[in-house]
Amino acid sequence: MRHDPPGSEFPVSAGILLGLGVGGFFDGIVLHQILQWHHLVTSAGFPPDSVENLKINTFWDGVFHAGTWLFVVAGLFVLWRHARRQHGRWSARLLPASLLIGFGLFNLVEGTINHQFLGLHHVNETVPRDQWMSWDLAFLAWGAAMLGGGLIWLRAGRRV
């Protein structure tokens, strides 16, 4: 039986914060910039049909990226703080599991708030409008699957 010093367990909060940031970067880089399926406020009265609207969307995409960057910085700080303490060996499963939890949480929270409640944008606005909800629901399902998988993986990692 291991007897690690108190507070020496893996900082799951660090992995979750990093996962929130990685989830946001994936959304912003892949869906906003590469695929150009939406920007942060394209459904909130700023469709990408003019230079002025693209400037507004680019600004809010930047604010969004700044927020995801703050999650990453916070996660790195928490991880660094815990890594400097005396601790036993952490299971290699704990970081990817907690990253998956954070990524899944990002999708669920962002998808619920921005897509459904506020209607700021939808996952894929390049398809006909009657398909937007299907894409939004798939995004939420993907987030729930990542969250569930991460929780299962985390439990297994803690047993190691």
C-alpha cells in the first residue's frame, strides 16, 4: 500500500482546465478558422456576409481564444504547482483522462449556452438551416461521450 504525502495526488483540476482550453482551441481553430463553419456571433445578427461583420466576428473570436488561453495558463500553473511537491508516481492515465473530461465539459457548456440558450452561433452554419440542430446535438453528444469516457478512464487511472 502506498503512503504518499498529503496533497500529492494528481491534480485533476489541472487536466480539466487544460482540457477546457484545448477544447476551446479546437473549436476556434478548426470550426471557426479552418472549416469556417461559424464564428462566435454569426447567428447573433452578424452573418459573415460583409467585411464589417467579419471584423466583428474576428474580434469576438479573438476574445474567445483569449479565454481559452487563460484556461490553459491556469491549468499549467496548477500542474506546475503540484509537480513541484513531493509525490509518488502519478498514473499516466490521469492527465489524458482529465483532459478528456475538460474537453467534453467545454463542448457541453459551450454547446448548451452559446448554441442553444444564447443562439450566438451553431456548429455548422454552412448547411441548410433545418440541419443546424442536428449538428448542434451531435456536438453535445460528442462532448458527453468525451466526458463519460474521461470519467471512466480517470477512475481506472486512480486504481493504478
